[in-house]
Amino acid sequence: MRTKHLTPATPASRRLALALIAVLAAACSAGSDGEPPAEADAAPALADASPGYDIAAPNTLTDAERGAGWRLLFDGETTTGWRGYNRDAFPDTGWAVIDGMLVVGATSTDPDVAVGGDIVTTESFTDFDLKFEFMLSEVANSGVLYRVIEEPGAAIWHNAPEYQVLDDTAYIEMGTMDMNTHLTGDNYDLHAAGEKTLHGPGEWNTARIRIVNNHVEHWLNGTKTVEYVLGSPEWEALVAASKFAPFPRYGRAASGPIGLQDHGRNVFYRSIRILPLEPVSLFNGDDLDGWQVHGTELWYVAEGDLVCESGPDAQYGYLTTERTFRDFDLTVDFRQEADGNSGVFFRSSVDGTTVSGWQAEVAPPGLFTGGIYESYGRGWLVQPDPALDEALRMGDWNTMRVRAVGDRVTTWLNGTQMVDLEDEKIGGGEGSIALQIHDGGGIKVRWRNIEVVDLGM
């Protein structure tokens, strides 16, 4: 974002003035080892106002985070794990590690000119949960980019989505451009943040970016600001109407580094940590290890597939995971060989053959595959638009995706979104994932590639 310079004049700028002078000097002289120079003592000593994070101290992990697999991307002391965008080494000017902060510097002559250039992680990430803290200076401008594509001669923002980091108030007051989709927490130039709380210059903010199966969320100080799906029809239309239209690789990378933007303005980062969200397979292709059979219907493995088939009793049957899941993103392939009246239950429990919980329907054509049904309760909560039924491939392999986070559950069938429901009762549920055989007999369904990402943290 190119803007004219705004002269700082608020109380916050007076509190930070001396500190920013020290940051500027450090940013222009620190080497790639990230060791702070003597001026580091002048950096601001600010209180840690970090709502939404259970963290003992900046640049550390809690026991729960460590146990869940979180890793620090910034250790608070060095630039290890970072390098310049399209470079092998970390910039030798413009960035510095000062008082436990990774700081991007500014020039006194033209504050909107980048000093050191953008930086990226040395490691690439596909699906992940990223948390970080940032503090603004007056007229601060930066961003956190993800799934970065490094292309010689191209700016980092040409190809990578961006979580905007900005002194919102200052830029709104300038009035030099339409700031919709250009404010903190936005998906830059595409999606505008909803209701949010942004702490101004001199105060710490907490932020979060989470990506699973191209489903992206931005969070700011504990509030979700943006949610979108990379590659969805809505996203494609927005990109085509945006400044990214000339860049065919924008948002297309399946994996890439995390990037921090140098836009020539002082911004302070710390407590940058990431949890790679790798899917866990619930079916090993050999046996029913990790699952429990309920009822007398048939569950077995054949040719590497999990098969459910009606038995002589022709009653309801269930296969439940021994592990429970609350917030998750599940994908499963199914092929209906006969009848096919089945389903994927979530946050469920089974007593005998009586199930409690919610079902993402799997059924023959015309019977609402992808809809949400509450057994022994309210019945159908939502059915897909009948026109969407054409997504079902009877007798062939299909991919069902079920995403449950809090009160919200969304289903997709072969890439087509079927339903999107918010329900308080679902939000209060807990339990297993389960596969169903409907009663009545004559049912045979094959299942494979049952994978889940736990979104519980």
C-alpha cells in the first residue's frame, strides 16, 4: 500500500518517539546474526496485553502448546529460521531483534520506502495454525503473508495472501484511498474484517491465521475477522476484480513460507509460533484398529477398503472412533455399492444401536446427501438445495468433507458446499466420529481415505 506520510501527533506517538529512534538505528545496523546493538536498552518496556493466549512469557510456549506440537518461529533472540524474500540470507539492514522483538525499521527521509525488504521463513507450510503478537507504531504498515511463492522479479504480495497489519485510525483519517479490505485483520484487497478490537500504537495485539483444506481464518484479539476458501467460486470472483487479477499464481500455492512485510514503517513482532495441521488417518487399510462396532451389522476390510454391509438382522449399525473429536475437519471417500443409506456422525455416542449426535447424510440420489440430521431428536436440521444433488456420483467414489467448529458445521460433497449451519445445541456436543448402516437391509457402502484434522487448540 502506497500512502503519503502522516506526521505523528497523538499521545501514543510521543510515548514511542524515543523508542522508535532507537529501533531505527538498530534496524539499519543489525547484522544477520540478529544481535541487538547497545541502543536496544531504549526499546519500549510495554505491558503484555495478549488476550486469548495462555502463554507464560513472550516467545515461549505453554506446556499445552508444546504437548500439542506447537513450535516457535522466532526465539526472541536471533533471526534463525528467517531469510530475505528471494534471498538466501537474512537482510543486513532494516530488521533487528530488540528486547525480544523482531522489528522492521523505517527511514527518516521517506518512511514508505522499505529498508530491508520482506522476510520469509526458511521452512514451508501447507495447513497450519499460526499465532503471533504485533505492536504498531504511528502510521504502521506491514502484513503477514502465507503460502508464499518466491518468483524472481515479483513482489511478495503478487502471489501470496496477506493478513493486513496497519494503524487503521491513521490511514482512515488520511482519506487518500478506500480502506475497505485494507485494514488490520483483512485478507488484503479481498475480504474486509467484521467487528473487531484493535489496540493502537504502543499496545500489543494478538493475531491468528489458520488454514485447513484451503479454508482460511483470520483472528484479531480473540475475534474471527475473516473467513474464506481459497479457490472457491466466491474467491475466484473477488480475485478477478482485484489488484491481483494480473497475477495468475496469486493464492495458488499448496504450500509455502510465512512472510513478514517491510513497508517502510516500524512494526514490532514477537511470540510467532505455528502448529502444522497435518491430517491424521482414522483407518489403516488393514483392520478396524481404533474403531468400535455397535450392533450386528457387518463391518470388515476388503481390498484395503472399509466396508459396511447389512447383516441378517437388517438393523441399524454403527462404527465409532475410540477417540473423541470436538472441533475438526474430516474428509472421507465413500462408494455406494447397494442402496447406500448411511451417514457420517459427529460429536456422537452410541448405546447399543441408539445413537445421539448429528449426522452428515450419505444416501442415494434425492435423499439429501450432505444434509444434517439429528437422530432421536429434532430430525432434519438442514437439507441441501435439491439442485446440489447432482454432485453425488452413485456407484462411484465420492469425497465427503465435514467441518465442525463451535456452533457451526459445514459439509461439502466432491468439492461442492452442501450446507452451512450454525446451531447452539451442536455447539454444546462432544463425542466420537461414527459411520452408520441404516436399517432395512440391502445396504453396502465402501469407505476409504478417512482423515481428520483436530482443530481443538
